Amino acid sequence: MLGNFSYCNPTKLYFGEDSLKYLNAELPKYGKNIVLIYGGGSIKKNGIYDEVVKILKDNGKNVAEISGVMPNPTVDKLYEGVEIARNHQADFLLAVGGGSVCDYAKAVSVSVNCGEDPWEKYYVRFEEPSCETLPVGCVLTMVGTGSEMNAGAVITNPHTHQKIGHVFADEKIMPKFAVLNPKYTLTLPHYQMVSGIYDIFNHICEQYFSGEDDNVSDYLSEGLMRSVIHSSRIANRDPQNYEARSNLMWAATWALNTLVAKGKSTDWMVHMLGQAVGAYTDAAHGMTLAAVSLPYYRHILPFGVQKFKRFEVNVWDVDPAGKTDEQTAQEGLAAMEGWMKELGLVMNISQLGASAEMIGGIADSTLIMNGGYKTLNRDEIVEILKECL
Ligand code: NZQ
Ligand code: ZN
């Protein structure tokens, strides 16, 4: 276990079928003026909206709403929400939805009292807030991003074709609490469910594929990956299986709540490629990751053979006997590909609306990270993206 780090995660979680009632315990801790934030209407169809509004009323809250937060929330929507929160003199932001809604609430939180353009400050210059921020709570309805227990907030600027995630350094940006009721996720369309499942899996990969030290995070990651593969197969066959869906929900939270990153340099290049594809196509986040993963991993495999071999043996149960390390490593990626196809994931970026003409722009929009086994240059990014078409 190498590295120096501190660890603090202040988000309180309420998990299970009864978890929403704990809003009654949390809401009294905050002021009267609440902004309820949600997406395009799924919570009105499945009844979660009515349940939440009743609890807000029972607690005597003065509620304003930001509705219509779109998947991959945009900077224009952020500006709109900041105005609503300012006019309401918000004391607290309650996000009810998936990662987009939770991320958006955090972006509003750091922007309400910010005197500068939040896009420039947080997403171009990557500065930390220098103003008061608003507390955020989250009722999660879609599983995958881990936004319910982290300080990440991804915003898309369609004008500049950029989709940028800022993971704020200060843990006060993490939600104060999150309600995780697996039942709420049962109304998700299959496409969104599997997109979220791959997002979970890839978050673990991004942290696992870095470093060569003996690290407790890698053992935790292997356990999480095995659980995700197991539960995903059950959920894929039987989406209403509560046990599988609840395990996926819990695994998603632990995949990206900072724990398994401890002591790791972390890679995140699949996310950088996927987000750049997302900036051009507005596709579902997990699908953008699925569509770029295999060409990327096959490209970096020679630079991290021992770790890929370990992944294949410990996660995919590939028998290494009689094979070279490289053969074992390749076989594991083939096993992963089989699982991805079994789930029905999108395996290329053309299907998401990307075209050969976009490759240069997508490459320019891809942030280059240097924590993985190979720091890519622009030519390599273009080569990988072409293989993803
Ligand atoms: O808008 P509504 O009508 O609610 O519909 C949503 C949306 O269309 C629907 N949905 C959510 N819960 C549902 C439901 N439909 C039926 N029943 C339910 N219970 O699902 C669609 C997708 O929702 P969204 O919130 O966009 O999905 P996800 O949770 O995947 O979030 C994606 C966003 O999170 C960012 C992504 O980049 C993207 O912008 N990420 C945030 C991260 C973080 N905070 O750390 C890390 C991730 O890597 C990711 O980048
Ligand atoms: Zn992700």
C-alpha cells in the first residue's frame, strides 16, 4: 500500500425499502427554503415525486422546483437553476433522480453564491469554490454514477462540445445524505439499467488499472467487480429481481465513493474518451464508456500486462496454466467482451451517433490523464477512436 492520503466521507446513507422515511429525520436539520430538483418526469410517473412532496409538506418546508434536468445536464440549465435557487433564497437542495440530477444539484450548490461564471471557474480553470455553498441531499432513482456519495459534478457545454467532470476537493460538496431505495430503480428501462451497470464496472476498472504495488484497494475492487458481474447477469435476465438490483445499488456507491481510489494513481482515460464522445452525441454515459473500452484496454494492455493478467485470473477466472502472460490477459478481455455483449451494451461509437468526421473534434475534446499504464498522445487517441467506430 503506497501513497499518502486522508480519508473522509461524510455522506450519511439510508438504504432499503424503508429508507425514504428518513427524510423526516434529515430535513429538520436545514432551513425552510428547499429547492426540489428532478429530471424529465420519471419520478412523476412512478410516484416518487408525490411521496417526496408529501414529506416536504409535512415538514413545513417552503418548496421551489427545478424540473427538467436532462441526462448530461448542460451549462445553460445550470445558469437557469442558479437563478431559481437565488430567487428562492435556498437553504437546501434536494435532488431526486439519477447521476445527472445529483451532479446538477452539486453544481448549483457551488454556483449560487459564486460571483463568477461557474463554467469558467469550475470547468475550465478547475478552481475550488471560494464562496458559501449550499447543502445537498439526494434521493437516488438510477444506479451507476456514485454521485450519491461523492463530490463529482459533470456538466456539458454543447456550445464548445465539452463534457467536463469536476471532482471537488472539499468533502462538504458531497451530499449530506442519500436515500438509496433499490425499489425506485425497478422502473428504469433496460437500456438505462445496463448502461448504469457498465458505469459501475468501469469506475472500478479506472481505479484498479493503475499502480503495481500490493494495494488493499485492488482486492476490494476485485470483490466489487465479481459482485457486479454476478448481479448484472441476474438483473439482465430478471430486471425485477430485488436482491440483484439492491446489490448493484450498493456496489455502485462503493465503486465511486473515494474508498477504492485510496493509495492509487487512478487512470480515468475511458471516462475522458467516453465524455468526449458524449459531448458530441449526448449519449447515455455508461454506453459511451462501453463503446470505447475494449479498443482502449487492448491498446494499453502491453504496458500493464501483469495487472491485466491478475484481472483476468481474479475477476474472470481465466486459467493461466500453459499460457503466456499476454495470452491470459487477452483472454480475460475476451471474457469481458462476452459479458458486455450478453448485457446488450453498445459496443461502438457509430451506434451512438458518432461519425468519422467527428473523430478530430472528439480527440481535441478528450482530456489526457497520466495515472494509468500509458499516457496517450493525440495520435493514439485518434487511433483508438477510429477503432471504436
Ligand atoms: O429525467 P428522468 O425523466 O428522471 O429520466 C431519467 C433519464 O432519462 C431516467 N431515470 C432515472 N431514474 C429512473 C429513470 N427512468 C425510470 N425510472 C427511474 N427510476 O434515466 C435517464 C438517465 O438518467 P441520468 O441521471 O442521466 O443517468 P446517470 O445516473 O447515468 O447519470 C449520468 C450523468 O452522471 C455523470 C455522467 O457524465 C452524466 O452526466 N457522472 C457523474 C459522476 C460522478 N458524480 O461522480 C461519475 C460518472 O462517471 C458520470 O460521469
Ligand atoms: Zn462513469
